[in-house]
Amino acid sequence: MVRHCAGLPLAIIVLGGVLARKNSLNEWQTVSENVKSYLKRGKGQGIEDVLELSYDNLPPYLRSCFLYLSNFTEDYEISAKRLIQLWVAEGIVFSNQNERNGGKIVEDVAEYYLIELAERCMIQVGERDALSKIQTCRMHDLMRDLCLSKAKEENFLCIVDHSSGNQFGKDFSSCTIRGVRRVAAHVFPQVQCIKSPHLRSFLFSFEFSAEQTKALTNPKMLMMANYIFEHDKEMWNLILWIYILRLKYILWRSWTYMFNSFKLLRVLNFEGCFCDAGFNLSSDIGNLIHLRFLCLEGLCFYNLKLPASLGNLRCLQTLDLRVDSYVGLNGISGRPIYVPNVIWRMKQLRHLYLPKHCDRKTKLKLCTLKNLLTLANFNTRNCYVGDLHNMMNLRDLQIFGSFHIEDFEDLGKNPAILGNNNILRSLTLTIENVEIPDPRHVTHLIFGCANIYELRLVLKIGKLPEYHHFSSNIASIYLRICNLVEDPMPTLGRLPKFRILKIREDAFTGKEMACSAQSFVKLDFLSIYRLHNLEEWKVDEGAMPALRHLEIYKCKNLKMLSDGLRFIATLRKLEIRRMPKAFKDKLEEGGDDFYKVQHIPSIVFENCG
């Protein structure tokens, strides 16, 4: 069968993915006959025929999942978590089992579908987490062409881009879109040209680049503006304000039309859209009562108050409010956003992303969100820590900002912050540029997370909790600005399932770090980044016996690599970035320390010197 692939790696891999799902010789023979049949009826294009065979061999439950990938632009790195949320919101993936009785939740089913697409080589896996779960994926150009072709053939969605004919100006206006259920906008669209009252999904994915903004302004006016910019700055600022006002008007019209015309929308995604002109979220968004998914991430708001009508969106499963604020010609300011206390009404929420910076007047009750799986940017200034007790299904908790337990007397002494939640898998604690939290609270929180496998600490904690406070399941730890005085390696090296360690900017302030024999028995990846005081790193023989990838970045005072690295036979890649030239020279062939790394197949030096 390989000869039918014309020696093309993609065709061979995809055909292998088809065969991998077949369990008998008869099934293999059937695939072989199908390949021949496709080639006979095709136009001799070879790889396209093999790819089409792979699509036709997809079971029905995977076809819509595959076609949904046509929403994304070429070479786009797709977040697996976000893709799964979209699948679930669209009703493409569902679970008939009762979650409360131990059945798989719908996100787990969707994750299995994603793995199956990867095993069939329909997608390419990008990054994986510490448990080898898919974090990002993308599509090969030829596979994406097939996906687009099939999506168009089955009227799965309409794509608005520069090559579709549905563009700006007259071309777009003359191409009224009717009768579609999904629209993916890869350029800024004339939303008023979409006449589909039954539209269910609207995904925006574009930036207001120079090329795209020209479509919103008369070219002759642009030439005049360029001339004025060079000769009269005051006049230029006036023109810029006029342009921004015009753009705001266009955006306001688009939003008003959208919120009043597409009342059956289930998905509205603005992720990846950036515009310095600033948005104003209309209260009309409350009309979209069927919304399951709403993402406003990255949008720039000049009105710092979100509308209370968000509370009408009772069917929401995913709500992403990670928005920015706008202050005029100087762009984004990061000023806090006021969020009305209406989220508690959204009892179907499974994934909630709050703004990083909420107004001090924001006080959110979240006690009703018992189905929540993801909670991002939680803090005790704008939320009630006691509400975490009710989130018995929470898997991913990201705390950003203030975290003080003593503010809540009703929890008593040494409260179990997460109640009896043994499902939490990932904990992130980020506290920057605010008062240092009580280390006991941090220790108590970590100790209460009995089954987490991922821990991220970005805060000035001074000292790590004792070994016995960490979950024995931890596989990944990220440390940054922790200002640890004591060497963290003796504590972390004892964790039995530890695979990924990233020690970043000022996580450790000491001069010496040591990895003893028999420590880090399963460590696969180690990154040491901007430890400015680090001078010596000792690695005993027998330490890190499974290490495959080591990265050292901008540790200016580190004198040399440890002699113990030569005993790590598994080490396959060493990356040295932004280190002194003398450090690099020692490790290159002929250098004093080359014997320590000569067994490593891939050694990368970047910006050293």
C-alpha cells in the first residue's frame, strides 16, 4: 500500500493511522482495495486520495470534530482545552452517562476524541503536559485543505477571509451570507451582510493589522494622513481621534446588529482579536440567552463596567472575561474592570475566567457554580474564599492577586479551603506587586490539594513547604519570583512522580544548588532560567537518571556545568541561551568541559557572548 503514497511522508503517516485502527487481515485488505478504488476514481493526485480515504474512514462521531478544525487559520496553534470547550458548547460532543454516578464527564469524552484524531494522524500534536496529555495541536497544510474542502462540501461553516470573496467594502457587501449555521471571521467582517437568523456559532480570529484597517478608511485619506503625520503632529492626533471614533462607530454598529439579529447563537468567540480603538460591551448581549460559550479574551474596553445583562446568559458553560481596558491614544492601561455580581446566576458554568484586575467594588458570589471545572483569576479581594467549598468538581484553580484567609472569620481556624475536593488537578498561585501572603496560607492550600499533578507558584514565598505537604502525584512544578533562600532541590527531588521542573526568574536567590544521588528519579525536563545569584550547581552520580531535556538560560554567574551530567545517559537535548561566552567556550568541542556533554546528541547555543 505504501507505493500508492508516492513516497510522501504525510500520506504514509495518514494511511498508517487508518490501518492502526484495523484489527484483522481482512480489514487491512479492505483498506488496500479502498485505496485502489480511490486512485482509480480520482485524478491521479495520489496524496489527496489517501487523505480523503482517511476522512471517509472516520466514525460519525469524529467527522464533526474534524470539520470543526476548519474554523482556525493556517498554522494556528490550537489550544486543546479551548477546542474541547467549543466542541461541547456546539453539542458536537456529549456524554450520555451520569457524571454523578462515576461516568465520564463530557470534557473527558472530548479529550478521547482529540486523542483519536491524533492517533489517526488527522492532527499534529504540539505541546503535551506532564501527564503527556495534548495541550496544543495544529493541522498540516494538506490536511487543512481537505478539512476546508469537506466543510464547504457539507455546508459546515462559512469562512470570511481575504480569499473567500466575502471581504471588506463592495466585494463583501455584494456577497450577502444566508442560511449558514457557523461563521469564522479571519478578517474584520461587515457583520450586517450576514443574514442568517439561525446562526449558531460566530468565531472571530483576526487582528487590526495595517492591511486590514486600510479597508475601513479611504485610501486617499490614508495617503493624506501619512503626509500629515510627517509634517504636523497636532493635526495627526486630530485625524487619529477621528479615525478611532469612526472605528468605534463601526464596531458599535456590528455589536448592536449581532446581539439583536443572532439570538440563537450558542458560541461567540473573540479570542485573538485585538483593537486599540476600544470596545463597549452593549447591554444587548443579554439577548443571547442561548449562549453556551462566550470569550472576550484580549478585547480592549474603554467602558470599565461590564453590563449586568450578562446575568441573562443562564445557559453559559464557558465564560472568558479576560479583557483589557483602554485609555485613549496611549493604548491599553490595565485599569481594573467592574464585573457585576450576576455570575452566580449561570449555574451551568463549567469554565470561568475572570479579569486579572477587577475593580475594588467588584464582589462576586460564586457559591452556586457547583459544576465548575476551571476557575481562573480568583482572589479574595473580589470573591469569597468560602465559595470554593461548593466547587466539588473543580479541576483547575488559578489564583491571581490577593489571597488572605483571615479576612473570612466564618471559616474558623485552619479551614479546608477546598472542602473535600479530591478532583483538583492543577493549582496556580500568582501574587505579584501586592502584599506578600502568609506562607502558612500557601502551605495550607497546597496541603489541601491531595491529588494535583501540576503546581505553579509565582509569589514571594521565601521558603517551600516541607516535602510531606506536597501531593505525591505532582508531576510538574513551575516556580518564579519565589525568592527562596534555601536550595529547593532536596525537597523537590523526593517527589516520586516528578517529571517537569521550571525554576524561573529569581525563584531561588542562593549561590549553590545541589541534586543528590537517587533524587528526581523520573524528571524528564529541567529549565533553569535567570537565577542571577546562582554560581554553582552540583549533580551527584545517580541523580536525574531519566532526564532528557535540560535548558539553562541567562544564569550569568553560573561558572560551569556539573561534572555529574556526564553520567546522565538519557540526556538528548541541551539548550544554552544568553550565557557568557566563557561558559559556552568550555562546553564546545575542544573546551575544558566538553567531556561532560559530548554524549548529548543535540546541543544548542543561542545568543551567548
